[in-house]
Amino acid sequence: MATSADYLGYILDCLSEAPEITHRAMMGEYVIYCMGKVVGGIYDNRFLIKPTASAKRLMPDAPYELPYEGAKEMLLIEDTDNKAFLAELMSAVADELPAPKKKR
């Protein structure tokens, strides 16, 4: 099941307070970027984030889920309506991740 355009719009609205949020469609799903870094994605109408130390600290009870068969587990974001929390979470995760590699 691919992610619906309505769910993508809902999540992007929820992320409206987070800095520099962009997305890219990929095989019926969406990769989410914060400040140019891949922080997570939307898979089968589920908002998942990379399990960085800050994500685990901010969401200690979050369940791990597979975005798709053969992928690494990610954390499920269940509190999607809390814009302030999502802004803090996205910033913290992006700050932890390395800068994207330059394309040749």
C-alpha cells in the first residue's frame, strides 16, 4: 500500500514549525529531509524516523517498525499532532546526522 497524498499533506502541515523540511517521492512513498539531511520518511501512511540517540531519548517508548522489506528498523512517530515536539525532534535528529555527501 502506497502512502496517500492526503497523509503526506497532513504530515507536512504537522512539520510546519520544523526548520527546512523538504520531501522527495520514492516508489510511492516519501523521504523526509530536515536541513538537507534524510531524517525519516512516510511509508504506508506511517511516519518513521531514524533511530538516532536523540530520537530514542525524545521518544523512549516508540515502537520500531520496518519501512519496507529488507530495510533497517525505524521509530514510529505516533504523536504527529504536536508541532512543537516534531520541530524539536526533527532538529535534534538532523543535528546528529552527518552532512550529505557532495554529488560529483
